[in-house]
Amino acid sequence: MSLSNFNKSSNPMLKNRSFAKVDALEKRTGGPFIAGENQMTVNGAVNRTFILVGITLITFLFSYAFPNPLFMWVGVLGGAGVFMLTSFKPHLAPITAPIYAILEGLFIGTISFYYASLFDGIIFQAGSLTIATLLTMLLVYKSGLIKVTKSFRTGVSMAVGAIMMVYIVQLIGNWVGFNVPYVFDGGPISIGITVVILGVAALNLLLDFDNFDKGEQMGAPKYMEWFYGMALLFTIVWLYVEFLRLLSYLRD
């Protein structure tokens, strides 16, 4: 379920010819490029993200009210499959992104019920920290405090990919009976690793915000609004789950 596929230069909308197309349009019109009806905009991507978050919350409430381990596994495995399909075929995003949101809601609703049964108030705390992180990183991005350069994008994408590989190994371990040492045992090292993972996830938000801007600037197709909204939803859910894990470790 690696997010790196969203950020590789092999993505059609990030190829040099896309930049050349925009430059040519600007020269032809004598002014900045303005997206047409069939091209993505930042506002459109934001609206699609709100829709996806809304869908996620609805299925979150359902799976929280009627918890079932099956929901968690359907959410994890199904979400991973839909995510990978969309990363290779982004034109399917208007269909697959809402499906992904449904699956993510099933997943986080189930694990939230589990954590809430053990720790009072942990859902509110994790949700508040997620929103605070989202708003803080948006402010950081808008202020230009951290620039999303090519090297920055590459570094964050590699870190995200490495973390996703650890998750995959642990997922396999759940089935065959082993755990990745130090990462998920709740000890001091595990707490430190979780804090680092949260830092990477927060930095990944900057890539998501930059994708919105770059997509509009390059005249990306309209379906990319769903595509990048889905990427942002991934990061938001990732942050929430990691905050749940960190808070549980600290309480223990």
C-alpha cells in the first residue's frame, strides 16, 4: 500500500511533456495557465477530499457500532488492492477513490473500537492530534517554511516506501506467527520509532498539498482530483492510526 507510486516521476502528469504543455499554453496566451473544465483545480481536489473523508466517516461509524474483525481485514486488504490499482490506473480514481474511502472507514472503525475498549478517550485524542497535524502542516506548506523540492519529495517517498514494507512484513507475520522486533512491542524503542513514523507521515502531507498545486499548474485531467484526494485520505488515515498506536503505548 505504498504511497510512493503517487509521487514517482513516471506518473503521466509529472512527466516533462506536461510541463512543456503548460509552458506552451502560457506563451500562447501571454499569461498564467488557467485550468479548463476538463482539468483539475485545487478547489476541485479539496472538494473531492471532503467527499472521501465524509464517506470514510460514515463507514467508520458503521463499523464502530457493529465491530467485526472481518471489517478490519476487508478494509486492510481491500484498501491495499484498490490503492495499488488506482496508482497504476489513475483514470479509474472517480470510481475507486470512493470505494477506497469505504474500505478505510471499515478498517479504522474496527480498530478504533478495539482501542476505545482499552483506553478511554483515545479516539478523541487521536482524532484531535490528526486534525492539528493536518492544519499545522498546511500552514507550514502555505508559508513556504519547508519547500517541496525534488530531493525532498524523493527522500520522503523513499521513507514512506520503507515504512510500508515494514507494515507488509508485519502483516505477513500476523498470519505466520512472528513480529517485527522493536517496532510493535510498545517499548521505549517502539515509541521512538512510532514518533519517527509520525514525522514521516506529517512530511508526506506536504507532498499531498504540493500535488494539488502541481496538478492544477500542469493542467492535469479532472480525474486527478479524485486521485490526489485519495492520496491525501491515505495520509490522514495513516496519521490517525499511528496516533492511536502511540497513545496506547504511552498509556501502557
